[in-house]
Amino acid sequence: MSGFIVTLVDHRDFPTFGIGVWWAIVTLGTVGYGDVVPHTAWGRVVGSVVIILGVTFISFLIATVTSYFVAAEEAEADEAANAARAARAARAEATLRRIEERLAAIEAKLGD
């Protein structure tokens, strides 16, 4: 879209739609080769918007991917913690069962 717009507002520097699209892609990716640049005020306004959108898009993309990896790691850590908690609970239950059995045996002997 910005390639088309810059072709309309700065036809001298962007004589074809292909050159406008090339410039938009290079600018959006924050590469900026400098082979094609706008020289009119409106061309620079479009360029500024494309630069801001490119930096914002890349920032959001990196934040989203990072957030995904952090969430996956937290889920794994929670799963491991829950498994450890369940294992501790099972050991505690087994220990309490043995204590109950011993107490029952002691009570049986004291009752005799």
C-alpha cells in the first residue's frame, strides 16, 4: 500500500509501482539501502510513516515470539512443580498410612 502511495505522491523518484514496492519493503524492514529515496515532502511523510510502522511491527513481532517462549517455559516449570508436589503428597500419604498401621498395632497390643 505504501509503495502505491509513494508512487502517487513522489512520481519523480518512484516512476513505477515496482520501485515503490521495493522501497516500501526495504524501508519497512528497516534496511534502507538508499538506492531509492523520496525527495518530496509528501514522499518523506510516507517514508516516516513506513519507518515507524516497520520498527513497531518488528518490535511487536519480537515481543510476541518472546512471550510465546516464556509462556511455554513457564508452563513446563508449572507442570514439573505440580508433578513434584504430587509425588511429595503421595509419599506423605504413604508415610501417614504406615503410621496409622503402627498406631493400630500398638493400640491392639495395649488393648490385650
